[in-house]
Amino acid sequence: MSDTLKTAMQLACNNKSYKYFSLAKIAETHDISRLPFSLKILLENLLRNENGIDVTVSDIEALCNWDPNAAPATEIAFTPSRVVLQDFTGVPAVVDLAAMRDAMKALGGDVQKINPLSPAELVIDHSIQVDKYGTMDSAEINTQIEFQRNMERYGFLKWGQTAFDTFKVVPPGNGIVHQVNLEYLARVIFGAEKNGELMAYPDTVVGTDSHTTMINGIGVLGWGVGGIEAEAAMLGQAISMLIPQVVGFKLTGKMQEGVTATDLVLTVVDMLREHGVVGKFVEFFGSGLQHLPLADRATIANMAPEYGATCGIFPIDNESLRYLTLSGRSEEQVNLVEAYAKAQGMFHDENSIDAEYTAVLELDMSTVVPSISGPKRPQDRIELTVAKETYNRHFKEFENGRAVKSVAVSSDRGNYDFTDGNIAVAAITSCTNTSNPAVMLGAGLLARNAAAKGLKVKPWVKTSLAPGSKVVSHYLNAAGVMDDLETLGFNVVGFGCTTCIGNSGPLDPALSKAINDNDLIATSVLSGNRNFEGRIHADIQMNFLASPPLVVAYAIAGTMDFDLQNDSLGEDQEGNPVYLRDIWPSNHEIADTIQNNVSKTSFSEGYEGIFEGDANWQAVKTTESELFDWQGDSTYIKNPPYFDGMTLEVGTIDNISGARVLAKLGDSVTTDHISPAGAIAEDSPAGSYLKEKGVPKVNFNSYGSRRGNHEVMMRGTFANIRLRNQLAPGTEGGWTRHQPSNEEMSIFDASMKYQAEGTPLLVIGGTEYGTGSSRDWAAKGTNLLGVKAVLVQSYERIHRSNLVGMGVIPLQFKAGESADTYDLTGKEVYDVSGLKNGESKTAQITVHREDGSTVSFEVDVRIDTPKEVEYCRHGGILHYVLRNLAS
């Protein structure tokens, strides 16, 4: 550390002296009082990591002189304090680290250099599926199935915990990564030994899940990155970024009776999506913060990916300190957070001066009304008063105005008629809401009131409750409402991320058959943050996000073709109609229930022995060695081919000649469309591979569980059942047409054929390409399928970065142009020239049409920073890191 500006000082706290880099000191020569809270955190990061190479004085000066209205242009190197992972994205990260150790050995280097240099914590939360529901033993049975399916993966993660320093694993059954991060892992301010000195510095984090932003609710700056970026961060590499614009969001007023934090966040998502905040920071401020509990802030911060921002951060204030104390952090830790934040001018109170922002939006929270969103995007908010008519409008769009159909179903849960619009899945799930006692206890109190009046959930609804941590079960039981939720079928199915990521499990076979045989439009309602096409369940076409109390209410209604404000939910014991207003708990009742039942004990008991795991985890066998013992017959964990034949010599970014188009796609293609997710179909390329390996269909498990096997994952890339490839019109799923034969085949088979022919590949798309979860396999699979470049109108931030990280060149049409501008069909031959080894910001595309004519046009090269140029020259970020460490 150079400390050219002499900002290193000492902070006295807890009878200790902490070295820190003082913003007050730099404020003596620079006006930084106007900087947003989030940029002050970045400024401290630069001061602490200045070394004259990655971070220079000019970088610090640029941030001090930040112009809120200027387009981002200055690249800086951000060094996060720690990395957080979940098992779906974490397993391939650990696989890559294991593979890098093998590669390091082959290059003659020290394998121990492949080791996390910062704390890295992985929470196993994405592998639990809702196989069993509605019974007292649902969680136990689902956990047993989870371990049976994932024993090999869990053994591998246990190996990683022993093989890598500063790497910890939170075993299954403890909760959702973002909630565990908020309630237990987050430090807010670190007090740690660095190079023999006791230092204080902000807790900053990157995570392999886009909803890492949930931690912004407590004043921790962090966001989701691709797994490959996270691996580089674990290995001590700074993350290149442009100094961002920061949008201020002023909150005033107080939410009215009957309005929940879910309604608030759906409103915020709607407003920020309309304004446009992609690539920007969002920072919340205003008098309304005093009425916003930490859990509500975390709910809003969680959905930053849905409103498109890099992060959505709240400042450190008295509410942050209260929550840290409530959640069981030590008095010493809370004292350090307060002392440090106040010393750095980062503590928000009534005397705080508003910062300067790129733009300011304002919301009076008293104007927020009950809402849901859907049927396939979280930003499509629907006021509850018009939910029924909105559903019916979408139904007509889905089925082109056909009449509503109803089919008789005979199942283990009774005989009933299942009608278009009926709710097949109702799930209280997802980090967005299960971290919030107000909406969780609100759901429990509503269930109590409903059960008291004799209301029941419809027999066709698959109900589930997946708490985000054991803390939730503790306070639901303490409040006495768990029994009421169970009476309505909302039994705990496990502690983890379930329906929101497609782990909703199977529907009743008779119901599934009725839906598919008759093309019925089944719906779902969930308290999640994602409802993209094909995500929740393959049998369900319309998915709606709602607060936990509304999930319970809709489960009782049984259909989305229902007006919750005016239609009767059923009759009580006396035959009187019961309406939602009759069972909805008051804000006062919810607040009293929180006050009396959410305690420090809830947290201390919920997190006792967090890293030890239950008997299932302790029984998992593993080995202790610095190199992993790859098993050749494994269908879960395989050594990926990224480093095959690698030498210490750096490559070049070459022009592309004679390329064909693997897929030509439309707008809003998400990483859910690109990346393998959900169940593995028996007749898919991945299913065929597993059958060839002797795996019976019952043991296929999900794509997410097999992310450590590149053979499965590359076969599932671009294979989402809702993907529409314009090269294969009339199809849905992973289909394309090989050129010039025009033969229809799977995208995987076409890729293999093209690669055997030596033909490089392109993918062409529209706007918002790569939105959705931060799935590294959306880029890894693209790379392994032989795609050299992607050409679209616009990118989601994380996916563009991931493509670069895998050495795939992101190209972008000029503003106002698209594939339609040049009448591109995808059947042509493409040349990409003018890349100049990554030095050019533009390239020339020459298209050779089937009739012999050609057309040429200029595109932007979205390799945005000098560091990204280096990554691409090396063939990817991992190759860059490996060569640097090896040499």
C-alpha cells in the first residue's frame, strides 16, 4: 500500500487501536461531502489498495472529483473484502479452482497459490427440492432425498473446505445464502489483522448470485458477479469497473394499513425499471428511512437485479445497529460499526446532508397499494384491484382468445375440475420475503384467521413453505402460527431456495397429465423475485409474484381468475361469505407479534453450530489432499477442459472468418433461457448423455445440481423449453438448423457438427440479452459450444462481463440498429474484422448471403476496459490469473 495522500490514521474503539484510511483526512483537500454513501465506500477501497499499479492516485482523484452527470468513463479496480457463494454457482467455482490446481502443477507452479486470499463462504441452499409437501415430515423426507441426490457434490464441497484456506461451507438445511449472509455472515465493518496490523475497513462483497445485493440493506456494498469473476476475486484479483452513475431514491411517508414490503418493492422495481438504472448504483435516502425496518430495506435491496441496478444500497444508521444487536452480533462488533461509520462520515442521521446524485426519484410510501407482478417478468407490476382483469387479458394473449377449458382430474388429493387459470403451485419461498418477519408473520396470522373461519386451500394447489433460515421457524413457532400454516398445507418443506429457482418439484402426476394433454394454462403464485418463462415449473405458463400473505390468500382462492378485493374466499361455519378483508391482520397486530416473538434468542438458536451440519452432513465422506481425486465415471464432478494444452504464452484476439449462426434470438433472452436450469428432460441431449452413463431417469436430478459436470451443462445450454430460435421457426426449446444443410437438430448436436467442420459460431440476439440470474454457465456453455462472439442490441451487465471472462467477444449493434436493419436471417456466413487484438472499440461485420450478395456494417466491441482486453487475449479471466500466478 502506497498511501501517497497520507490518509492512514488510527481509530480508537473497544480499547483497541485500528489502522484505517480516513475520508476526513482526504476531505481536507477534496470536497467529498457531496459523494453518495456508496462512492465513499469505493473511495476508501481505493485509498486502502493504492499500489501505483492497479490503483493509482489519479484513480483516487477521479473518484473525489466525480461528476454525477458525466457518462462513466474512468476505470477503477475494486477489491472486495470477501466472496459469498451458493452451491449451484459455487460448485463450478470450486471445480474450476480444483482444475486450476491441476493446471498449475502441469505448468510447474506452486499449487498452493490457488487459494482464496479473502474470506469465501459458500451456503448450500439451492439443492433442496419440493418432492414432498403438505405433511409434517415433508422437510425430513425432502432432506433425505436431497442428500441421496447430491452426496457426491457434497463430498466435493467438503474436500474444498479442507483443501482451501479461508473457505467455509454452510451445510444444507440452514437457509438461503442471502438471508444467512444478512443475518449471520455480514460484518458491515471488518476489524481484522492485515500484514501484522489490526485494521478497520468496510465489509464489501461480491457473490455468485445476482441477489447478493440483499446485503445492501444493511449498508454493505456488494453485488452479484459471474462465478469466474468470483473465482478471480477469491484469488486476489481486483474487479475492473467504471466509476458508476448513482441514482438517488428518496423515500418519504409511511406505508398504509394492509400494505406490505412486497408491495413496496414491486412499486420500486416498476419505477426504477421505467427510469432506467442498468449499470448504475441506486442509493436510498430520505425521511422515510425512519419508518423502514432493516428487513424492509433488505427486501428492496434484494431486488436490485429486477430493477436493473448494480446495487440498491441503504446507509448505515441506528436501524442498522439495532438489527446487528438483534441478530446476535457482539457488542464489540456493533461498537466498531458505529465508531467507524461516524469517523468516516458514513453514518446517516437526521443531520445528514443529502448527497449529489445523477438523478433523483421520489416515492411517498403512503401512496403504495397492494400489488402482484407477472405473468413472466418481475417488473410487470399489477395493482391487486385489477389483478383479475389483467390475468384475463394475458390469458387471451396466451391462447389467442380461445374459450376457457376445464378438465376433470382424479388424484390422491381428491377429484376435482382443473380449469385454465387455476393455481397449481403456491409457494412461500425466496430470500426476498422470507427474511422479513412482517410478511412472514403476516402470512401466519392470515392463515390463523382463515383456519378459524374454516377456509381451506383448494386440492389442486401444491403448497409449500421454505423458510430462509431457522430463525423464521423459531419465531413462527414462538408466535403460535406455524400450526395454522400447516392446517392450510403450508408445511415447512426445507430450508433453502426452492420454487423461486425452479426447484418446485413434481406436480401430482394426474394433474400434470391433465395440463399437458389438454394444453391447460396453469398458474403459480410465489413470494419470490423471479418468474421468467419456464423457470417455476415446466407445466406452468403464467407465474405471479406476491407477498406471503397474498400467496396464502390465492391458495385458498385456487385461481388467478379471482378478485381478492371483492370475491368471497368461501364460507365460514355459519355459511357467511368470507372476504380477504375479514382475515387480513392489521399492521398493529403484525407489529405486536414481531415485538413479542422475534428476539435475539431466535437468531442465536437459529445459527447455533451453523458450520457443523446435521447427521446427514457429518456422514458425508471426503478426502483431504491439495489436489482433487477426479473420478472418471462421475456424472456430477468432472475436470473441465478449459486449461487443456495451456502454456504460459499469451494469445491474441483474432478476427473471425467464415462463422455460422448457432442461434438467432429475440429480445429479453435471459440467462434462464441460455443457462441449463430446472429438470433434465429424458429426451434432451443431457438426458441422453446421462442414460448412456447408466443413470436412470429417477436420478437425473436438476441441471443446477450437475453444474460441476461440463458434459451435462454444455448439452443443456440454450435448451430452455421456452427458448425460441428464429433459425428453427415453429419450435420451442434447444433447436436450430445446421447450415448450409438446413437440417433441423438440437443446438448441441449442431455445435458438435460445426466444431468438427472447424466452423466458428456466432449468436445473434436483441435487447436486454442475458438478463436474469448471474449464471456463469450461460457464458461457459456458450464458450464450450464453440461460440466465438455474440452480437446483440444490448446486454445485461453481469452476462456481458461473464462472456468476456470466458473469452467470448461481446459485439453490439450501433444504437437504433438490429438484425432487422440488415435483414439478417441467421443462415448467412459472417466475417468479423478490425478487432486489432482488442485495441479497437468497433469492428466490421461482413455478411455473405445465400444469394451471393454481401452487406457490411460497423458494430461496437463491448470489451469495455483494458483489463478485459487482457482477459480476452489470455482466453479468459481464469487463464489470465493462472498465468500470472504460475509465472
